[in-house]
Amino acid sequence: MARQKGIIKLKGTIGDITFYKTQDGHLAREKGGIDASRIKNDPAFQRTRENGSEFGRAGKAGKVLRIALRALLINSADNKMVSRLTQQMVKVIQADMVSERGLRNVIDGEAELLIGFEFNIRGKLGTSLFAPYVGTIDRATGEITVNLAPFVPANMIAAPSGTTHFKITSAGAEVDFEAETFVETHSETAILPWNSVPTVAITQTNAVTAASTKPLFLALGIEFFQEVNGQMYPLKNGAFNPLSVVKVDSGV
């Protein structure tokens, strides 16, 4: 693809050149490629079909997880999160050592590869929260819990400029990637001052189905606020709110 330069930006197709706009700017590319029916039926493209099948499966899996965590994601995601999550789901699927190529899936893969996935690269949990926390997944009871001992916010949270307050958020999700369904609960603290006064101990328990056999996820995040004339406003519309997958139990 080529980047369009100049004052006038084009959209549409002229001859064999297609002009279009993306988040990366105005681009242009030449029409062409292999006929779709050949890719679908020609034995020479068997590997291509297998890769396409698994990539599509990764996209669906990422979508289910995103919807499951939507209550927190709506305030904590960057504009390329969908593609980054799909790429990570491909790695999860490729870790399936049981199924044939083209039939590999999340269930037989390695869902734990999602641990540490940051939903917002503009504000990562790993570079924002330095207070120790302990995440636990109790599959028998269905309780997905995070605990933080008392900490000094100004010392243990690296907050964006303009922050006056914050809150800790978490979510527990039980995801059935085959049926594309989920069970989710989430928690949040009160809006707390970002200052040098220690917090109380924080415990958030998010319950899903007891004795589930499905993959279980714990996500942890922070939301930043700015107080103006006694009112709390999401700092920069949540642009720097971190949210990360901190624990996974694949159930396999």
C-alpha cells in the first residue's frame, strides 16, 4: 500500500488503484490478488484455507472476550486493541497440540498466553500500578478475586498529569468460546483521592458459575479522574485508563 500525499485526498477506485482512509491516514493500493474461488477450492491453497479458518476462529474468540469485559473496556481500550487481541488469540490457538491444523481452537490451546494482555497501550497496568496485588481463581466456588493490601496511592500508582482521584476495577469472566457465551461480574472501589494517605485493604470478589469447566479470566484496571468544582470527571475521557488480564485458568 502507498500513503496519499498532497492537499486533495481521494476515496474510491480509479482504474486499478483503490483509495481509502484508515486510522493511519489516507492510503492507496493496487487492485489484484488471487481469485476467491481458487483460494476456496484449489488444493494448492490448503494451508491458506487452514490459516484463514484459525484466524477467523481467533477473531471470534477475541470478540467474545471483549464483550464479556465490555463493562470495563468501554473506559479502558486503545483504538488498535481489537487487532492486538486477535493476534494474541492466534498464538493461543497455535498452542493447541491436539487438533489438526486448521481445526485448532482456544479450548485446546493455551489461554494462559493471554495473561498480561494490556487492553490499552496508552496506559498499561504494568507501568501504572505498583502496589502488590494477589489474584485468585477458585474454580470450585466460582469466585474470582483480587486483593490489594493498604498502599499509598501517590507512591504506588503512576497517574497521568491532572489526576486527582482514581478507582480500582476488576472483572471475573467465564467464557464459552465454542457457544460464544459468557458469565461476567465486575467490581469497583469508590472514587479515591490520589494522595499520600494510605488506602484500606481492597478485596474484590467477582463470582461466576461454580465448578465451571470453561476458561476463567480475571481482569484488573484503574480509572483516573479529575475533580473540578466538586465534580468528578473521567481524566481525558479515560484515554489513559489501564486494564489487563492478570490471571487465567483455562480449565483444560
